[in-house]
Amino acid sequence: MTTAAARRPARICAIVVTFNRLDHLRQTVARLLSEALDHVIVVENACTDGTRDWLRMQNDPRLHVVELPENIGGAGGFEAGMREARAIYRPDWYLLMDDDARPLPGAVAQFRDQLPYCAQTGVVLAAARFPQGGVCEMNRPWRNPFWHKSIFLRTLFGGGRKGFHISDADYERQAPMPVDGGSFVGQFISAAAVDRCGFPDGRLFIYGDDVLYSLEVARAGFANWFDPRLHWEHDFGTFDRAHQRAYYPLWKVYYNFRNGLMLYRAAAGPLLFWGVLLLVVPKWALSARHYGEHSRTFLRILARAVWDGLRGKRNVSHPEVLALTERAARR
């Protein structure tokens, strides 16, 4: 950051990606426009529920809408939104979230009060909870166990997911703590990190783009922080209510596991990855029990996801994913 930039207040641009969740988006936009933000970009992912018409009626000068001709997923939307923000506003910080996630009142002002975290900060992650108050698991920040010996051993010898994710107690801290990565729900990304690392990979469509990107920022030498004083809520509903552990619609299975395999490769490195592969793929296959009558369909989609993940194949279009899901269901 230049000396001149350091003397002026930081410019913060929020980026929200939305697809057919107008009720959520209304709440999120209202909350963001009540916060200490310079700009709010909404990436409208070819919605069919009246979202585009509603956005066109809004007149706050800070609100900027990117209307996309087709749905390119959350990952594509975040890439498009960040590119738009950089081209038009050149913010000091990009603030990313889904349309069903929003800061609690005063969270952005709290972020401003804490600046700077350190000279080489890349990412600052907020504490995301469900509206009812519990920690939102999918947004729990983590340390890469392959970079930290003690965390690797804790994970290996029985810690599992808890071995490398931050604890519930960390959400009660009164100071930021270092992490390696987290989700695009209340994620502040510095302009310096974007200048060096580029943009998230929109080809991933959904899942894993945020984890891969924050990991890349950390690998580039930036400090990533979790700040539990920044409160976010996430009204998250991806998992089927009856099964809880199953992804519905079933096409989400493909993205979750293909992108997950790419994430493991990036986190573990080229050698350790093959050992990880032997552990995680059988575990994933056992998830079929959560899909009941759709278990065979799940396994067929999983097989294709693993194959494409191993090849690093990112250029599979969403219509192709829908088609392969339909074929898997018919077989």
C-alpha cells in the first residue's frame, strides 16, 4: 500500500453473488447499505425469480449490479465481481459473501477500527454463525495440516476435521488469530493479495474456490487472520433437511468432490497427495448411505468427480454437469 493510500480511509467494496434467492438478497443488500462500505457490487447470476427487476429499482449510488447472461455459479460470480470491482473502483479491500450471508450491524466498522492487522495481511475472515447462534461449520477457518507438524499429528491421530479447524473456543477470543484459509462468507481480501494472486477460479462453479484462493494467498507469503470480533450470520441451507449429510440437488455432488480433490492436492503437495487420496476416496464412497434410493446415482457422480479431479479438469460446463447427473440417474 502506498503512503498516500495509508493516510486515507480504506476503500472497501462488498461483492455479493446471487441466484434465485431474492428474499435473502433483500436482507443482505439492506444490511450492507447500512454498513460503513464504499461500494456494494451484486453479481446477478441470470436469476429467474424477479431479482433482476428488483435490483433495477434500487437507487443507492453505492450499489452496482453486474447482470450476467447465464448462471456461472458462485465461483464464476465472485471472479466476475472482483474483476468488476478492480476495474471500476480499485478498492483497498474486497469483501465477499453469498446472498444468504450478511454482517451483523457494525461489523464493517469494527473491521475498519482494527486496520491494519499487519503490513502483509492477505485475508481477514469473520466469524460466521447461523441466525440461531451456532457456529456455521462450512465457514469454520482452518490451518493447513501439511504446513504445521503439530496440527498434522493431531489430525492424523484421531483429530479428524477438528484437528485442523479452529475450535469453538477460538470464536470467543478477543483478538485475531492466524489461519491459513476459510470461506467466502465475510472474507476481506486485500488489494495487495489480489494484485499478486489474481482472482478466484470461476471455472470451479461452486465449492472450494474460496479455500483454494485463501490457501494460494497464504502460500504467496501473506498473513491470513481469523477475527472473531467480526460477526457474520449465514442462513445456510444446502444440505437436505431430511438427510443433513447429503448434497441436493445431486449435481452439487460433482462439484463438491471434484473440487475437494483439487483442494487436497493443493494443500498436501504432489507427493503426500497420493496418500491422502487413498484415505479420502473410500470415506467419500461410504457417504452413499446418506442418499438412500439415490445411492447408486451418488456413486456414479462421485466416480466422475474423482476422475476429473485427478486430471485437474476444470473446464466442464454446468450444462455438462447437469447432463452427466441425469445420465447417472437413468443408468
